[in-house]
Amino acid sequence: MGRTGFSTDPLGLCGIGYDGKIVRKFDEGITFDHFVCQLYLLAINRYTWTGLPDTVSARALEQALIFNGAVCFFKDDVMGYLCLPCAKAGSFNIYNIPTTRYINTASGYHHKATEKDSAIIFNDQTFRPFMPEIYYFAKKFTMIEKAKDVNTRLQMKPKGVFVNKDNVNSAKRAINEAEDGKPFVLVDDTDGFSTDTKGVLDLSVPCILEQLEKEKNCIWSEFLTRLGYNNLNIYKKERLVESEAEANEEHILALRDGGLFMRREAIKKIKRLFPDLSGIRVDFNPNCNRLSLGTQEIAGIDSTDSKGSAEITDEPEVTIKNE
């Protein structure tokens, strides 16, 4: 005969019974996906495109750069201008850039282009997608959140008291009354309660939630720097010196210009191939991180030149928000 009663897995992962390991893995996956979505939204909105043809989606363009590392801008005889992911295959020139571009989409669209009638837009100088970076930081955030959850659960662990079999119920009643704020009295040692500290099992752990939250904010700062957003560690902004602010600013601008440079270089090639698209422009979007604590704003950016591209013309002026 099988067992007459069992607890059904509320998530439907185990069929019969409750497997804690599977549930914990499921929760970890949800946390990881949560941070991947947050980091992806920041990444896909860091550049703004203007002047694109109606048939070209800026969202799809940036999405392809994040997932694929490169997109091909070309003109289709029927649909007009398109910007779609391309396979890095075929022949290459001396700079290791493919001269033949194969475009294949999930909808069944296929197209073959060359360097004479198309332009490749790369994500940055490494020609790599950005998703591995997002996964790297999402894993870090997931580990911090798991540690916070574990530390929170351990705050509810009670102390254990060693007693004999005859006094188990009395010990439970005494502990329950203590949780309700009621005092309890022990008559003598014959009840089986231990009167020394060796008879008490302390299962409590120190609360380190504040330290974990600080570490999480440091990781946020690191990721925002990787994207090129102006930011400073909120725990250091009060004692930040001028030399540190300048070094941080140069690091941020270097990472920001890595992706911006390749996009603007591709725009130059697009304008040479298709003169009617002279109004295309790409800029860094500083508003995406406007709500961050301790942000560092840089003035003197986003002046426009005659070719329709944003350039840094003045020396950046650093100001610190003290909220």
C-alpha cells in the first residue's frame, strides 16, 4: 500500500511531494531573470537614435547589438532600408571585417549583402555582444539577494534548550510564553532544565543585511560605470576628493565612448552609401540613470556639429549631487 497522504508541490515541479532543492533553484532562476531584465533595460536605453527611416526600429537595432554584437544596415528592394542581425561569415578584409554579410531572420527573411551596399554597426571595439556582461552582473546580484534571504530567515531561528523527555511540553510552553512577552519561572534543577549556558543551543546569527546592501550598491555602481553612466559610490561621496572625481570621470567617458564611437563610425559609412539619410544621429542618453543616488553630472556634452553628430567640445564640468 502506498502512503495515504502527501503534500502536493505548490509549483508543480515535482509531481508528488515537496522538493526543497528544486524550489530553491526555481526561486534563484526568478531572481536571476529579474536582474537580467533590469540590467537589459538600462543597456538598451543608453543610446538614442534620431533620423532613422520609418522601416528601421531603434529598439530592434540596439537589441541586436546587445544579443548579436553586430547589425547590418542595408536597403531592400521591396521594404526599403532595414537594419538586421548578420552572420559573421564569408570573406574578410584586412581589418577582419566581413565583406559578405548574410542576414537571416526567424520570419524566414534572407538577404545577402556586401560591403559595397551595406554597413555593419558593431556594439563596441571588441565586436562582441553585451549579454555576457549582463549575465555576469546578474549573477552577482543574485548571489547578494540569496545571501540576504538566508540571513533574514536565520533571524527567526530560536534558541534550543536541552531537557529530558518528561519536560518537553513544559519547555515548549515556556518558550511560547517568552515569545509572547510573558515571564516563566523554573522551580529547581529537577525539572530537567539546564541552568548553565552549555545547556542552551544558540542558533541565532548576526544580521548583516546592511553590509550586503552596501555591497549590492557597489555592484550597481560598477555596472553603471560599465555602461558609461555618471555615478559615484554613495558611501564615498562625502569624502570624495577632486583627483578621484577626475579619475572616475575619465574611466566612465572611456567606457561610454567605446560603444558610441563604433555607432558613429557606422553612421559615417551609411551616409556615404545612402546620401538621403544625412539626418541619422546617435547620442548617449544620460536621462536613463537620472534617479540614481549620488549621480555625477557632466556638463558641456551634446553640442551638435554640422554633420548631425554629437561631439564633446568643452572640458567637462563635474558637479556632485548631495541628496
